[in-house]
Amino acid sequence: MAGTGEGSATGSSDRPIMMPPNVRAGQVIGLVEVTGGLGSVIDVARLADEFGGDLATLLPILDTAEMLGLVKSEKGDVSLTEFGLKFQKAAKHKVRLLKDTLSKIEPFKTALELGATKKSFDVRDISEVLLKEDIRWHHRPEINESLIQTLLIHWAIYADLLAYNGKTGKFQKI
């Protein structure tokens, strides 16, 4: 049932797991750093205050961190998972630790599947495949493609899932 809060990148829901379009890797890294620095369990309101934003700004970042298995949120309290602790302690290339999880989330999953069959592909190729599955971030095709491209550039490249050629606008699986 919708709204139950169930589902994760490894969950068995019929609905595909989709990366929120406006959350960046740096925001998730910052959330993990702040959460880990404040202790074992943090009230979400205090976390929002410490994170330097309001609750409306924090919630999509928190949802993304939870989707990636970095934090757990229960009854208004947030804590790092074991994976979140490992992620926090990593000195560099933190996003690369997310490769396996990201590969199960759209649009990364479809991009990797395309990369397995095509030498290179562009954001329109990914968007068309996703639209056949009724997966979209925005109803206007040009905005949807822009959001997909931004997600791929901000996450998949830093996680070493894809390479991107800015001159041709083409992605390649690494």
C-alpha cells in the first residue's frame, strides 16, 4: 500500500525505486557527516537545525540517504546504519561505495542496462526506455531528460558507473 514507508533499493515492491531528482551526492555526504558527528541517534528537528536547513529541505535528502542504506529513520529519530558508519569513515571516493545500491535505482539501472548492449547512449535513449515503463520525473519530455541527465552526471559519474563525453552528450558504461 502506498505511503507505508516500506521499500528500499533491495525491496520487492512493484514500483521501481527512483532517485529523487534534486538531491545531490554532496548533500547526502553532508547529512551522513553531520549525523555521525552528532552521536548515535539524532532527533530529525535537531538534525535539520544542525544541517543548516529547514525540514522541507532536509526531508528529500534524508529520504535519499535512507534509500541508499546510509541512515535509518524511526519515529522522528535518525541514526547511521552500519553501512552509513563505513561510508562516513571513508576518506575519499565516498560515492563509489554506493555503486551496488545505485545500480538498482532508476535512472541508473536503465542506463547500465543500455550500456551493456550499446557502446554509447544519450539521455534521450534512457528516457525513451523509462517512458515505456511509465517512469518519469516530469511530464514535459525536455525537463524529464534534463533531470535524468543531471542525476546521471551528479551520481553515476562520481560512483564510477558511467563515463560522460560532454562534447557528444553520450554516456558509456565503465
